[in-house]
Amino acid sequence: MIEAIMKFIFFLSIMLILYTYLGYPVIILILSKLFPKDNKYSKDIEALPKVSLLIAAYNEEKVIKEKIENSLSLDYPKDKIEIVIVSDGSKDRTDEIVKSYSDKNVRLVRIEKNRGKTNALNEGIKHCKGDIVVLSDANSMYKNNALRHLVKYFSSPEIGVVCGELKYINPEKSASGKSEGLYWRYEVFIKGVESNFNTLIGANGSIYAIRRNEFVPIPTDLMDDLMEPIFIYVKHNRRAIYEPLAMTFEEPAESFEKEFKRKVRIVSSALYSLMRTTGFWLKKPTFAFQVLSHKIIRWFVPYILILTFFSNLAIILIGGKGKIAYYWFLFICQIIFYLLAIIGHKQNKKGKSNRFIGVIYYFCVVNVASLLGILEYLLGKKYITWETCRVDNHQELKK
């Protein structure tokens, strides 16, 4: 009886892992071909809407000048763009630098106490005058034509959010190097398919656009870039889509520790945000299927991996004759897999890389981060205010 239960847990765990990483992408791809959405956009340059570029900043003196210069140089009619920077209780020279551009249609909104990015955006949008608001981070430098690619879709009444593409400058400097690039391409594929089928689950906080009159104030303890597109979709029935031609560039995290902490924080905050609003997004069954498949089940994969490992071990220990060699083989494969991840970690610390081992290593890094993120959520830890950890330069931006 116990052996049968262990076998059930073992095979169910494997099926869930395969469904998360292979099954769901295939299903959503098929659905996008059977029930495609027509993501039309306007080619009328004269009809470009007025845009407010809304930037949340906290202690960004190292990058804010470059961000403003980048924003002012964008290929967009100067009389149709304003730059609004919300300083969320900054204690450095951020405010002083922003004020020095006041004669160039750059406005400072000062919040005296640091209350977090979501609150900063809630307050900042009250000062925006554009029909379209593009939300950005202070360290994200936009490609010259990024705004044009974002706003062109708002001619369609179906579309309420357009999310651009984040690219890392010198990705080889990232703690995860090229391995993260492969994972990123996998995510980009899913974003594109979800856009064609229904709607994105959230957006990228460094580059996404919305209609100002459809903005929904978000509770300050929730993730803005995850929940704003969801609120707009459920409340206004406007879809969120992905536009890879609207590009922004950032430096990668300069250390493994900072990058890893960021991944933990994202999982913890995102899970908290979704769990707190289940009664809201569950109103859309198709979207709920996307959330459960793409986000929630995947975040729980590390726990499923643990179940897979120990149920496999239990089968070997209590199993009789028959297919025990089969379970030994699968168990040894798991041990080899995790040993390769350890080797990948050691290679990474030495600045070395192997593509095959690197993929295994990065898979494990992502799942350990998910494991810890879920633990933080269960322990009630919240991330509301922010700490700024920036690389000092953005020197290799593409024009």
C-alpha cells in the first residue's frame, strides 16, 4: 500500500514538472493557433498620442541624469511627451538632479517618506497629463524608437497594456551568464504565445504602457507590474500584449547574492499579490488557467522536485523485485543532475561556464529562489519599500 502511494506521488510529481515546462507551453501554443487574437496597431504617425513617461526613483543619483538624457533623446514628438519623476523619499542628490531639468518638461513629484514603488506610481500618475502613461525604472535606458512601438497598439480598444522587452547589457557579466539568456528566451516565447492567445500575466516593470484613464490604483503592498495589467484586464476587459520591438536596456546584477535575492523577492511578492487577489482574477477562467499553469505551479516546482526525489528513494527502500532497477536508474539520474548543478555553481564562482552544465545550474538557482520565496511568503515577509543596488555605468546602449 505504501509503495503504491509512493509510486503515485512519484509519477504525479514528474507529470506536474513536465506539464509546467513542456505541457503548458505546447497547450497555449496550440490554443493561440486555434483561437488567435488580432493584435492590430496604427501606422498613422500623425495620430501619435500624448505620452507621460512616469519614472519611480529612490536614491538614484548614479543613474537618474542618464535616464533623463535618454528620455529626452527618444524619437517622439517633443510637444507630445512629458517626463514625470517620482522621488520616493530619496536621501541623495536625485531630487537636485531632476530639478535641474525643469526647463525641459521634466517634473519632480516628491514623496517625503519612502513608501515603495507601488505607492510612488499611484501618486505619480495623478500628475501625468498624457493619454498614455509609460511606466519605467530609473536604471532602464530605452531604445530610441521604444515609445512609438509601445503606443501604436492603443488604437485598438481591446488592448489596455503593452509590455516591452528588457535586454541586459553585457549579459556575460551576469551572475548566471549565458544560462539565464536561454531561460529568458523561453519566457519570451511564452509571452508571445500568451499575447496571441489571450493576455499576458503581468508586465515588465521597466517598460510597459497603459491608458491613463484606465489606471487602477494598486494596494501598496502588491507588485505594480504584475497586478496593474491584471486589474486592467479584469476591470476594463483590456488585454495585455507583448511587443519585443519596444526595447529597454539594463545592467545585470553585479553579484550572485544580489541577483539571487532579487529572484527570491520577486517570487515572494508575486505569490503574495496573487494570493491576496484570488477572488478578483479567478473571475476570468481562461486567465486563471494561465496563472495557475505559468506562475503558481512553476513556483512550487522545487517542492515537487523534493517529492520526486524522496518518493523515488522510498520506492527503492521499500520496493520488492520487479522494476526496482528502473527506479534506481531514475534516482541515479537525479543525483547526477544535482551534482552537475553543484559543479555549475563552482564554475560560476570561478567565472567559468559550460552551456549544458550552466542550464542545469540556472534551473536549480531559479527553483531554490522559488523555494525560499514561498517560505518567505508563508512566514509573512513583505517587500514594500525598496533598496537601490546599481551598477555604476550604462555605457553600451544600442541606438
